[in-house]
Amino acid sequence: MAVQVPLWQHYLQAIRSRGARRAQDFQRAENVLLTVLEHVHHLDPRFLVDYSRDLEAFQFALRTSEEPLHVAVPLRVEADALLIEEAGAAEAGDGPAPCRLGVSREGARPERRMADDVLSVSSEGGAGCRGHIAPSKVLRVLKDLLVAAVVHCRHQGLVTPGSLNADSLEEKESHLSLLVSSGWRTIRFNIVPTVRRKLGVPVLERAQWMRGFPEGSLKRIISQEAALVPASAQHWRVSTDYLLTRLLGALGSLPGHRLDGLSILDRVNHESWRDGGQSPGLTFGHLKTVLLWASTLFPAPEDWAELQGAVYRLLVVLLCCLATGNLPHFVYPKRNLLSDAGLDLNALYQRVERFASRPEASLRIHVTHLGRGPPPRIGNGVKALLQLPAGDPAYWATAYFDVLLDKGPRVACPNVPPSPARTFPKPTSVPGLQHPR
């Protein structure tokens, strides 16, 4: 008799079976875009081609949702000639402060000096400043170059016919958007001009609560170059997208089901909570942030050893955030990612809690995938966790969490703490992430 695969594992296998095809689609579309960007570089050597795209491919393979992918186009700037002028001091934790990028009259070799077509000249720069690199002007120049490159590549047969059209190129405030077809799938790329500098990330450098990540990974990540991206027509800001993706990659190097849980929730979110992508809702970025916080709240390897337990750890953090209406940015915790999302958090909470209580309906890929009996369910366990005191580490210990998942003796009352004889890890203090009482 054939061995019945548990429904959670069956659902994960179905996601993985589509992952190889998605990776191929991404590779074909990326090759088309890189061909275009190479010609952009040929037309204007100031715009470089970034071939280090492994993390983006890794993230795309995790996703089911069809959100735009970001592609950085580095702007070649002499480091000695760049003057970073903060436009205003941001309060710690609120987010990166916007800045202006001035170009010094000295320092850069004549052949490397920034042309005036991307500079905004003002009296504020002082005698030693030629002008400021204006994101709006950089985007305008890059857009014209992309249109010329797309036309050239199509006429010269350098890209597959029908793979891209210059008419799909759209200019936004902080990026350019271009549709690229890989054959079976059309992928939207957000093309973002960037200026790379060696900058620290003070919020991470001061963080003592960053548990749950591979030893030394955080230090290596924050020691690398930071990317400055457009914040407005005249200002730039430090981008955290690439930083968070690198943190996600670091989690992928650990044993356990952290990324598997993220993939499952992303597909459930796309198919069930967002009605196949037709309704507004959570993005992959929201769920990625949930995983990063969950990894600090549950740092022990055994927290992620079992697939269902990994998914429910993510669900608990997600439900807490929806209940309080606050999902803190992982790098800047005072910034709430739900505040400007325009979501009906109450309706979304009901959908997520319904899945947590009865997951089998959303885990059905096909009617034949359901086994004879329903999978283990969560009843009052999730609600019990939502009422746990945030400051008491005993309630967040792995053993007690698994009891709530019905992995051990059933708890009659969630307000009764575990035995005092047990030892628990030091509490994890997460700024901005509070659990409802």
C-alpha cells in the first residue's frame, strides 16, 4: 500500500514542483533584461550592469505571488567626489533619513566627472559643490537610454521577438517599470538607479536582539556596501530591500523549515487570502518581515524542525501584528508596514485565523490531494498565544509553544504558566512588536 504523504508536505511538494519552472522563467526574462542593460552601458558607461542576481532568483523561487522584481542599475560615481548631505535627521528607528548627493568640484578625474544632464545646480551646495545628483534627472536619462536599447536589441535580433516592448516602459517617482516576457510568463521589473557607498546601518549595528541568525552573518551583511536609491525628485535614501533579502538568504543556510513555511504562507496568501491575486492584501515583503521577526522570537533550531510548527510560528506573529495593526519594519521598527497599506485588517485577520483553525481547505491543490482524515488543527492554541504576556519569556519557550500546538499534553488554561522547574531562554526584546493582552 502506498504511503500517504501528510497534507502539509504534499502542499510543499506541489509548490516546489512549480519552483523549477518559475526559476527557468526568471532566468529567461532576466537574460533579456541584462541584454538591454548591457546596451544601455554601451550607450552611456555611467550606468553599470549588476550581474550579482543570485539573491533575486532565490527569492523569486520562493514566491507564488507575481509582484514586480527590483533590478538595481548602479550609477558610476567617483567616491572621492561624492558629498552626502542629510536633508533632515530621522529619529532612530523611524527610517532612513533622506539625503542629497553633491558632486565635488575636486577629486574626480576629468573623464570620470558627472555630466550636467543629471545634476541640479543650486546655491545651497557652496563653492566646492558642482551640483547635486537629482534622481528625477537620472531616471529621465535612464528612460531614454532604455527606449533606445530596447529598439536596438529588437532590430538587431538580440532578444526573442515579443519578449519586450518599449511601450510598456513606465516612469515612476523612484524607478522605471518594464514588462519582460519569458515565453509562458510575463514579469514586471522595477529598474532602480542606485549609488553604492560604504555606509553603516546604525540600527542594525546597535541591535542586541538579533538572535536566530547564523553567527557572524549579520556582521558580514552590514559591512558590505549600501545602496542609495531615489526617495524623491531631489533626494536619495538608503535601501533596505537588498539588506533584508540577504538576511533571508542567511536564514536559508540554517536547517529547518523557515523558508518552507514562508513559501506555504505566500501561496496561501495569494490563492486564498487575496483570491488568486485579484484582491488587495499582504505582499511577499510583509510575509518576509514576519519570518525575520519570527526567527528572532523563536531562535532555537527545534522551533523550525517540523513543518507544521514552522508555519504556525509564522501565523502567530502575523496574527499578533494584524490584531495590533502594527508590523514593524525589521530594520526601522518604528515604521509600521501596515499603516499605509490600505488594508482591511479586521477582514484579513479573520481570513488568517480561519486558515489557522482549519487549514485543509486552503492546502488543497487538487481534490485528490486530501487524505482520509483532516490534518492536525489549531483550535484555541492560536488565540491562547495572542493573549500571552509579551514580557514573560516562559510563555514563548519552544516546549510550551508545542504544547499549544497539541504536540504534548493539552493545556486546560492558557493563563497557567509552565512548571517552575523548567528553565527558559533569556527573553527576546523586539522593539515595536507587542502582543495583545
